[in-house]
Amino acid sequence: MAQFDVYENPNLKTRRLIPYLLDIQNDLLASLATTVVIPLCQTTETKPLEMARLTPLLEINARHYLLLTPQLAGIPRKELGDVVVNVSNYRDEIIGALDFLMTGI
């Protein structure tokens, strides 16, 4: 498990709308039983959105997903599905969205 790994959503009730969960917790806290994730939902929108700084677009397997930063949550690590990809190449956008959520800057 690594920071910015994207996991399949194991929840059958929400998987259709939220296919992936992004683990944002730092690797230094890997021994904790929980981790902080941000849901990702697929979108066909590829141009900038009004809240693009808060909900940036990430490309995964040639599809676009919105990072639903305001819906971040803590979950047990054992509830994560399979790793799909690591999106550390979007680190600046992810950290920027978290910073905007917390500080408004």
C-alpha cells in the first residue's frame, strides 16, 4: 500500500457510481488499521469545471475521473479492494485540492 494508490471500490452498493478510492494517507502511517481515501467518479467532462481546484480530473486507464475531495473519509485498510494504479504523477493536484478544502487557499 502506497500513498496515491487507487483501489477498486469493494462496496457493491456504491461501486457503479464510485468505482475507485484514492488512498491519500502518508506511507509513514502504514501501520495504522485505517487510511484516508477520496472517492473517484467517472466523468465525460474533460474541460475545466467550476470547482476544478477542489475536484481535479485524473486520467486512469484512458478514462477521466473526478476527485471528490469533499467526500474524503477514513476506512479500515482491510476494506480496500485491489490496487489499480498509482497516481503520484497527480500529486500537486491532489495536495492542492486538499489544501483548498482545508484552508480555502
